[in-house]
Amino acid sequence: MKKGLVFLAGIGLALGPPALGQERIEEADLPRIVEEDVINFFNDPATIHFTGRARIPTTRVVVGDVAALGGPFTIAGEVDGDLVVVNGDLVFETGGVVTGRVLVVGGRVFGEDVADIGADLRIFDQPLRYVQRGDRIAAAGRREDREGYGPDFPWGDARFTVKSGQNYNRTEGLPVMFGPSFRTAGRNPLRLDLLGIWRTDMGFELNEDAFGYHLRAEQALGGRNSIFIGGTVYSVVDPIEDWGITNLEASLATFILHTDFRDYYERRGWSVFGEVEFPYTPVELRVEYFDEDHDFMPVASPWSITKNDDPWRRQPLVAEGRARFLEGTVVVDTRNDRGDPSDGWLARASVRSGLGGDLFIPAHLVSADGPPETIEPQEFDTDFLTGFLDARRYLRINPGASLNIRAVAGGALNDTPLPPQLQHTIGGVGSLPGHASFGQDCGARDVSRVYDHPMEDGIIRSEVFPSYGCDRFVLFQAEFRGHLFMDWSPGWDEEGDPWDDDWNWYPDIDFSPNWAAFFNAGRAWNIGDDDIDTIMDVGVGIFFGDLGIYFAYPLTEDENGDRDGNFFIRLSRRF
């Protein structure tokens, strides 16, 4: 049987029997059975592919089934077969012909009145969320996909979810999120997530130290799943910085190696937001207002497989109190594959403007030994202005090699010094792996202080660092990736990993090895610093999908005059 007819049979099951002659059918939501058939249709070796802006001229006849990814896809000539357009517009010019059926997912159709369509025309407003691996695509999961278990109802669905929070860490142990989630049906669904957070290292006592929460409401607008408004109410523990390594890597390093690469603080408050995902473009825009209280998080005593009796690394002090700010974020993503890109751009830019509040470093002691010497509270200006930019360019050299470049910068955009929880550091596996973690932190970890932190069960005395890092930083990374021309595949069929549909928490391991050579350079500084050193390193690695084994060597000396190399393992791409 012709595979186009198999594909159309699946659509018929989802939408009912086909009509006689041409019929235009429009739907808002994309049924899962149609999503699966679109992917199978696209991945069929016999399908003819077009990507991006494309046009079939009047003198051309394309014989066979056609799949167009992106768009617009313009037909002035003829397609002798079935046509599927994914996440793009279909434009007919006068005399344009499609002899088979036409399916448009995540796009619009123009000029059908001057075209000749041999069978049904079906249009789904909802875009297909996918990842691209070479000439194939795979489902990337839907924005409305529901975690947890529960029944479906005519008005929508309800789920009860139990999942891990940000990452296993030395202040909470494993944060476990639990609670119900609801989603209404229709073109503009409402989502409600009512999740509690159990901080496992705090025990089972019902108090605000052991339990947090994250309540979220999101309303879709416009009927195209591209405009959203909503709000959150929360009490969460967040990393001060999380852009260097993944949550999985942070969790395993803490649990197995007794090494927590991140520092943390507590946020309690609320926010409201608006988000736009511009249809048929790679641009997303989000604006969010926050009103929250910040608090220090003392080191707890979570269990680790190794070095369990050793003390954990100290936490930095943070500026406590109330903060109000407005944040805007723009994302541009033209990568050909979000999981393993070899071509395209990814740029994330955000600006945060302080709108008042009352933030201060609390009073603390110089040392626990000898007569007490108190350092008085330090107040911070809450009219700060900060920015963060992460821009990446992926350049495909040939089918087995690519050059990837990344520039990251962040910090104060004016002359207002930042509170510790808004500061930055560089150095370590996530940025410059040839240098020590927090290698440039503007002296924040040169001395130790003592802080008596009030909690519900009493005062907890902690040794702390007086700050986190620097007011500003810049980082440049370049990486050349190549293939080793060996195939150690265990023999899975062309559909790939047999567990891929059921598990997505573990790293993607490819048994065909690749290699990488990289260079990194960066600096971090405080406002007013004049003498700033740039630190650099180089390295090489071999990786199997997400699993990589690397060696990095510093090109510049550390503060002790040493230049020692570093072997390390990553469970994700460096960037």
C-alpha cells in the first residue's frame, strides 16, 4: 500500500471518514494520532523534503509525496502526491496543483481558491513540537503534556504529580514536588498546578522550613497556543546560578561525589507574567513581574555515597528582605535540532529592573573564636538594573564536523553594586573547566564568617562566605566537534533507542564516538575594578552522545601560580 494512504488512514481515524471531493477542515488542537502520522510521513525514506522558504515554479512537477518543514511553502507548479506542511504557511499561486490530500500543521493556507487540490485540505492551528536529527524528526513533547496520573474528563483532565524539584543539593536534600494539576479543554486551555515541595533533609515536620510550595495558573489566549498569561505563588530554593551545568549533573555530583557545584537561596512571593510564542517564527517573548522575599539557606546534612562524613562546602550570605523587579526575556532559536544542534542560532537575552524593596546583608560575626566581633548589616540599593545574554552559533562544516561558538555575559548594567544572589562567578566545569570552581569570584571565598540564622526550630550557626561573586562577567567559548568514523551501535533499528519513548531523564548515549577540541576565555569583576585578569583554557574530549570524557588545561595561572590539568565527565553537551 502506498505510504501516503497509510498516513491518511490515520488522519481518517482521528477525524472521521473523508468527504467526497475537496473539503476544508480546520481544527485548533493537533490530535496525537495525527502528530504521530505526520512524523512517520516525514521520516519515510520515499518522502521528498523541503526546508524553510521554498517555491515550486510553474514549469515544475514534483512526483511523489512531499513534506515541507517551515515555510512559507509556495506552489505555482504541481505536486503529484500528498502534501504535508509542518509549522509553516502554504501559499498557492494561480494554477498551483496538488493531486492528493493536503495537511497543514501549525500554519495557514493562502490562495486555495485559485488552486486545484485533488482531495481534502486539513488545517491544524497547533504547531508540531519536534526535534530534528539529521533528515528525521521526532516528537519533542507538547507544552500541554501532563505529568502524573489521573482521569480525563469532557472539560479537560486532572493529574496527580510526584516529581523531583530543581536538583539534589546540600541545603534541601532532594526537593520532592507533589500535588494536583488541572487543564481545561478547548482552544484556550487553563492550566492549574498546585504543588507542594517536601525538602527531604528537613524531615517530616509541618513547618515552612521543611515544606515549600509552587502554585501556578496559566491561561492561553488567541486560540493558537501561542499567547499566555498567568501567575505564580511560591516558596522555593533556587540556585544563584544554574546556566553552567544541568540539574542532572548537579544532582549526581552532590549525591555521588559529595560535591555541590551550586549555591542557593530561598525565594518566597508571587509573580504575574505574559508570554508570546510568535507563530511561524523562532522568537519567544516573556515579561514577568516579581514581588518576593529573599532569605539565606543554611547547609543541611544530605547523604552522599562518598565522603559522607566530610563537611559540606559553605554557603554564601545573601541579601535578605523584600525585592520587587520586572524582567523581560527574548529567545531566538533557529537550531536544526534542539537536542544535538549542528547548525543555527540560539540567543537568550534578559533584562531585570529593580523596582524597590529592602535588601540587606544581615549582621554576622567575623569569627566564632575569641571575643565576638560583629559586622553590621549592609544595605543594598534595590533600584538595580541587570542583564544576561547567552548567544550561540552552530556552524556545520560537513556532515561529520561542526564549529560551535558561544558568548555569555551578565551582570550590572548601571553602577549599582549587586546583592550576592544576583552576582556571577566563572571557573569550573560549567565555564572554564581548566580552572577551579568559582576561580574568579572577586575574593568572595577568601575569608570565612559566622552567621546565626533564625529558623522555626531555633538559631542555626553556620560558617559562611561573606558574598557570592562579582558584579559583571564575560565568557567566550569555541568548540570544534568531529566524528571518529567508528560505529559501535548495539544494533537497534532505525527508530533508535527502544527506551526513548518511556524514559527521558537519563543522558542520550550514542555508541558512535565523536571528539571535540575547545577553547574558553573569560573574566569577572566588580564595579570599579581596574586590574582584571582574563583566564583561559584549552581542552579535548571524546563523547558518546551526551556522555563526554574531557581533559582541560589552563593557559593562565591561578592565584597560587599553579597550572594543573583537569579530567572531567559531562552528561550533556558543553553548550
